[in-house]
Amino acid sequence: MIKSIILAAGEGTRMKSKKPKGLHRISGKTMIDYVIDSASKAGIEENILVVGHKKEEVVNTISNKDTITVSQPMGEDVPYGTGFAVMQAKDYIDKDSYILILYGDTPLITKNTLDGLISYHKREDNVATVLTAEFDDPKGYGRIVRDENNRVLSIVEDKDAKDHQKTIKEINSGIYCFNGKHLNEVLDNLTNDNAQNEYYITDAIAILNQAGYKVGGYKIDDISDIFGVNSRVQLAEAEEIMRKRINAQFMLSGATIIDPNNTYIEESVEIGRDTTIYPGVIIKGNTKIGDDCVIGHNCRIENSKIGNGVEIQSSTIIDSEVDDGTKVGPYAYLRPNSSIGKNVKIGDFVEVKNATIGDNSKASHLAYIGDAEVGSNVNIGCGVVFVNYDGAKKYKTIVEDNAFVGSNSNLIAPVLVKKDGYIAAGSTITDEVPSGALSIARARQVNKEGWKEKNKK
Ligand code: UD1
Ligand code: CA
């Protein structure tokens, strides 16, 4: 069995945040969730998360509820360090398991790299393997010390490194694969006799090596995988890498993204083939977009289902559905629980909330449609307001199929416009409009002849 121990107890002071570091998000998902998901994808059957600073918040926020959490005691008088953190998970380290050590602040780690590390560890028959890479600027990282035969001897921390060791470019990613038996043994032998008075997990490598066990280093070329986030500057850098990865995935599965550097799509989204996405678009959460759609610039779409051949321009759609062939925007706002049928037009400055709109209906400009059921082939004129709120309660409006609501009308809910009903422009409708009738609800025009001349004097 392969298990992971994910270290996430530290405070992350350099983030300057009220939030624990691992809960900061990259493309909408917490760093810790990325690590857990990559581990799960690599076939790790049990993830043990070491929490400490603001642990309740961490436990409550992570998505994978099968994750086992253990707490690291925090405070001035208790020990600290990555080695001490791993000790907290000791009960879960059984001798026949492989144990991966991962960090909650190294979110870009992929399944492929973990697969590579695990198979290298097994193939080499190591008891411990550290994941490494060459950095042009290795400052701040632990360095990998090798002998003349290129065998790994130890890891030395930046703060403890001698000058000649500081020139080593091969760094410790902080990610390891251990044999459970040997990890257990070595945890009892760690000391805090170093520059930071911390228990370092890195010391495990030298201790096992000196005890005559085989340890090794698995060096990777793509260093983005082990990018660590310590500050918000690095958080933005990680976001950029993740954005590129996610957008590449969507493009490889058939969507056109005009400018992937300026398109923000969460991993959880689904997009069909031959859909084109323009710059400045944000698509979040549980959103599904069909084939052959055009998502124009600066749209924001969250938790919504968009059919095939839909065209959306500069609009916001939240928790709603838009069916095939419909056009939305520019500058439309579909608020939660709106369901728009096929071949509908929701034009500029139209706001829809908690409403269904049937096939082939149109609200081409400047309307508010709230708490409503609108049938098919309905025309909602310019400036129509569904007056759904009396200051205390919300009421519903029903407009049946083929009805015509003239421009600048108010429908005072609760009210019913029956099939084929016509409402004259400028009407304020308070009573039912019968089927096939024309309702005119406005003051008659009065013309006062010669008014201007008379008023001159
Ligand atoms: C560590 C490594 C270093 C490596 C670097 C890679 C050690 C001693 N050093 O240094 O060789 O190059 O990572 O990024 O291991 N944590 C706990 N409890 C603790 C201390 C840390 O859970 O008591 C967690 C932190 O929340 C963090 C992770 O362990 O997620 C790494 O801790 P951090 O202090 O950032 O280690 P580095 O100094 O970066
Ligand atoms: Ca770190």
C-alpha cells in the first residue's frame, strides 16, 4: 500500500494572511486540495494531512473528506520542523507501506512526477528517495550532497550549508518516498541540533545512508512541479503555471482559447468541441459548456449549464441554464436559478432572476425579469419590468406562450398574462390579461391645443 503524509501545519508567515497557507487558492482550488488530488490520481490509497496552525479551518475547508488528519502541537515550548511534523503521523506508518512525504505548499506536483518517483524508488530498491531538481538560483533550498560516484549522501539546509555546499545547484524539493519500516526507524533518531533548532526530515537521508541503507535522488527536468509557495508573489506565479496547464488541457480536448494567458477557467469546468473563448473570460465551479459556443470577451460564468451553439457576449451568468442556440448579451445578467430555453434572445442590459423563459422568446433590451415563468414565443419589449417585490415579499409573474408585452410595461406581481395576450406599451398591469386580449393600462392622452401661446403671457 502507498500512503502519503502531507505537511501543512506551518503558519506561512510570509503570506501575511489570516488564512493558513495551504488554504490559499490557485484557479479556485486550495493548494492542499491540489496536493491531495494529485496523490489520489497517483494511486495513493491513504492521505494523512498534518495540520497545526488554524487546524479547524483547514479540516473544514478541504474537499476530500476521506483524508485523515493528525494534529501537530503548536506553541513556543513545543518542537518544530518537518521531521517533527512527520512524527505526528507515526501511527499510520506501517512497515510494509511506501510513504510519500508531500507539502501543502507545493501544489503543482503532478500524478506523472509522483508515478515517476515511486517507480524509481522501487526499481532502485532504495529505502528512501528524494525528489530533486537543478535550480539556477538554489538559495533557500536544501542542497543534495552526492559523493564522487554520484550517490546521494545527505541533504544540507541552506542555513546549515558550508560555503562550498551553497554552490550545489541540485535542490531538495521536500518530496520523498520512504519505505515505512525505515522511516519509522529513522524518526526516532532525528535531533534538533542545527541552525534552526528544528527536527529536519532531511536528516533522515544521511542517517539511513550511514546505517548502510540505499538512498537515492530522483531528478526531474520540469521544475514547475515542485514550485513552492511561500509568498503571494509565488502564489501568483503558481496560478500562472496552473492556468497554462488547465487551458492547455481544454485546448487539447477541442476548445479554442484566443488568449490562454488571459482566460481563467477552473479545472472543474467542462467545455465541448469547437467552442471559442475570447479574452478576459472567467468560468468557474460546476459549469458545463456544450459544443460550438462563442463565449465573448469578459464573460463570467459560474456553476451553470450552457447548451450547444450558444453565443454569450460580455455577460454574467450565475447558477443558471441556457439551452441550445440562445444568444445572451452584451451586458446581460442571469442571476441564480434562471433557465433560458432554446433559440432565445436575452439582449443588452436584461437581468433575469429565478425565472424560466421558454423557447424562441425574446427580451432584446433593458428589462428585468424576476420570479417568473415566461412561455415560448413571448416578446418582452424594451424597458419591461416584472415588479416582483412590495418591500416585504416576492411574488410571481406568469406570461404564457405567444404573449406580447409592449415596451415600458410594468407587470405587478402576482399577475398572469394568458396565452396570446397583448399588452400595450407603457401599461401598468395589475390584473390578469385574458387569452388573445389586448390590455391597455395607462392614462389616455389629452392634447391641450394652443397651450404654449396661452402660457407665454
Ligand atoms: C524544506 C526542506 C528543504 C527543501 C524545502 C523545499 C526541511 C528541513 N527543509 O524547507 O530542504 O528544500 O522544504 O520547499 O525539511 N511544516 C509542518 N510542520 C512543521 C514545519 C513545517 O507541517 O513543524 C510544513 C509547512 O507547513 C510546509 C512544509 O512543512 O508546508 C515545509 O515547511 P517549510 O518551513 O516551508 O520548509 P522549508 O524551510 O521551505
Ligand atoms: Ca517552504
